[in-house]
Amino acid sequence: MRFQISLISCVAMAFGAASQAHAASCSAFAVLKSFNAGASTVEVEYGSGSQSKFFPKPEGAPRDTTKIPAPCKGNVTKMKDLQVTATGGKMSVTQVRTNFEGKMLNDTDDPKWLPAKLDELIKAKTQVVLIVREGMAKNSPLGITTLYLPATDADLAEIKRLENQAQDVE
């Protein structure tokens, strides 16, 4: 009886570890090269960048509050075509977000919104931060769950305003 309980425990722990590995996500700096609407994929070219420059924060703001997972390693960066999802619920669509406030920009009811935004980023050769994750179904391909846009002049102006507004406390 004790052996059966131990065996069941080991199987449950192995399944739990596999589920966690399956759900892991990572981040990468990338430039989108092309969008295949038929396959719902984008071709990416990975690059490097500075997280502190890409996600600026006002002076004195905590630096450890980022929602960006660890950088992608190994086979993930060899994958050049990643899945995107244009429509669906907030948790199932590929989200396009601002980096300073983290607001989602998508119109989840418009199937043309994401392809138009992807085309805009491709034409401008804009470097973005991708959050890459496996799909929830078994053996599903890697996909982009979130795409963070670079800091805009408005973001930098707001940071400057917040810094100027702050007062030193003695």
C-alpha cells in the first residue's frame, strides 16, 4: 500500500513538473519581418536590447516590478516563425501593450486590428519585446502571447513630468 501511494505521488509530481515546463514563458527583443495571415504566424529576427532603456521608469521607482520573464534561450531563439492570435478573449489573443503603463491596445472584437498593427510594425522595422509561450494544447507551437511596443515620446515626457513633480524627503 505504501509503495502504491509513493508511486502515485511520483507520477503526480512528474505531471506537475511537466505542466509547469509546458506553461513556461520567456522574453526576447525582436523585429518582425513578415506576417502570414493564412497560417497566423509572424517571422521574427531576434536581437538584443536594454530592458532598462526599453522599459524606462521614473527615478526612484522600484526596478524589480517588471512583468517580463527571463530571456529566451536555446531552441526558442531558433524558432523564426511564431503563432499569433488576432481574436478571442483577453487571455487568448496576442496582446499588444504599451511598455510604460502596460495598457493593452488591442480591439479584441476586430479581426483586422492585429494584422494591421503587425504590418505597421513590419514596415517601420520596429524592435519590440515579445513574450513567447507554448500553446495550451499538447504539442502546440510556440506563440507570441504579448508584444510590448517601445517607449514613445509621450512615455518619456510623462516620466520626466513625474520626476519633476517628485520632492526629496529628508
